[in-house]
Amino acid sequence: MKISYNKLWKLLIDKNMNRQNLCDKTGISAATMAKLGKGKNVNTDVLLRICKVLECDITDIMEIEEH
């Protein structure tokens, strides 16, 4: 199984935001953003901060893909 954040990238486009805007508004680091970009695990706190800023549920920004 693999985590996919494709929903997050689509949501950012829908909200006219880029990754830097998200970093600025959530306070997450560039290194964490890189992890998200590579589909790696990140702390749940980070995901919840993203959800709060984007006013969405965690299922709106990520999904688990089975190979």
C-alpha cells in the first residue's frame, strides 16, 4: 500500500493556491512539503493543520493506493 496526496494537489489548484502558499499558511517546512510531494509518511499533526487551513477533511487530501 502507498499513500497518495494527489487529492491535495488538486484541491490546491481548486483553491488557487500553490505549495509555497500552503507552507506559509500552515507553518510546515519545505522538507515536509517535499515528503508530501514524494508520497511519503508525514506526521498526522501536519495533515490536520493542512485540513484546517483548507477547510476540508483528511480524506479530501489523501488516499491509500493498493498496488
